[in-house]
Amino acid sequence: MKVQTANTGEEEAFMQMVLGQQRLLYGIAYSYLRSEADAFEVLQEATCRAWTKRRSLKDPARFTPWLIRIVINCCNDELKRRKRVLTVKPAETVSDMMEMKSDLRLDMEQALDGMKPKYRQVIVLKYYRDMTVTEIAEILDRPEGTIKTWLNKGLKHLRGKMKIKEGA
């Protein structure tokens, strides 16, 4: 009976830590997937993965970057799955929300979709989630110089795509 209590306590502590980061994690998932339902589904998947791999976290102080990395990996898995599954939607089905988006925002989303995942990750974390280069480097487990390079190349890619759209 005591073992069950210890596990319940560990599970509750884990869930409290996850819930403390819920807004940040949802924002990251939503910025990758642009769908509320998919973002919530990815958060559930990431929470399950984190729980099963919780013993692999050696430094509890790095819980948040570790959890964000899991969410990003789950988002990337979902994006890969989407590419494999070809869905055909009728042209008439345009949601009101899509109509309200500005052309510039749609162009930006299309440009982000066309980027290499590593550049998209850095841009999303920097400009959509307001993280510093140091925080991004910690989350992605890369040197700060690498993050700066990826950010620079990603922005160059975006500028090129946006100029093409302006000229069209």
C-alpha cells in the first residue's frame, strides 16, 4: 500500500510541474500545428512521453527545457504524419477564421511551412514565444552560436519568400 502512495505522490508532483508550464507548452504546440485540437492532442502525447521517460531526466532543474523538447518532438512527429496522410478538402469549405486572417499572415505561415524544421523551430521559439537565444540553445541542446546561425538563415529564408510574394 505504501508503494502505491509513493507513486501517487510522484504522479501528482509530476502533473503539477506539467500544469505549471501548460500555457507555454500549448503556445508552442499551437504555433507549430495551428490547430487547437491538434495542440491539445500533442500536449497529451508529450505528457505521456514525459511521464514514461521521467527517469531519464538527470537534472530536475532542467525540467522545463526537457519538457519543451518533448513537445517539439511530438509536434514534429505530427507534422511528419500529416505529410504522409494526404487529405483532400473541398474548396468550398473555408472557415470564417481563415477568411479573417490577413494575406500577410497567411504568407508568413506558408513561408514558415516551407522552411527546414530546425530554422522553423528557432524562429517560432524566438519570435512567437519570446525566448532568448540562450533559452532556445538550452531547449534544443545546441550551442548558442548554432542557434544564432539557424536564426539568421531562417530569417534570410523568410525575407526571400516574402519578397517573392510581394513581387507576385
